[in-house]
Amino acid sequence: MSKTTAKLVSPDISCMHCVMTIKNGLGPMEGIESVDANQETKEVTVEFDTDKVGVDDIKAKLAELGYPAQG
């Protein structure tokens, strides 16, 4: 297991509903250890196992949820 943390910026995060959508959408993905989203800083912080999931997978899921990310 190789854990790492990614900090991504998603300018479309504007409310607690956005935060919950992101947490509920990313949380169940295989390899995701923790998810935090902040509506004020527009940051999504994800701790994950790089053997099971990659940053591109996380970005793809964010885009699918309606919150495309940069970073």
C-alpha cells in the first residue's frame, strides 16, 4: 500500500451541498482513504492508495460529479 494525498482546486464548489456531493461521490471509490472538501477555499483534499486509484481517476470522478478540478 502506497498512500499519498492530493490537493485539488475545484472552482465550482459553492455550498455545503457541493461538499457533501463530493464526499459521497469520492468516498466509496476503491483506494480512497479520506475526502475533505472546503467551500471557502474551493479545495478538495483526498488521501488515497496509489496502488488502487490515481489522481486522474479522482479528477475524472470529480468531473462526472460536476466539479472539475485543477491541480
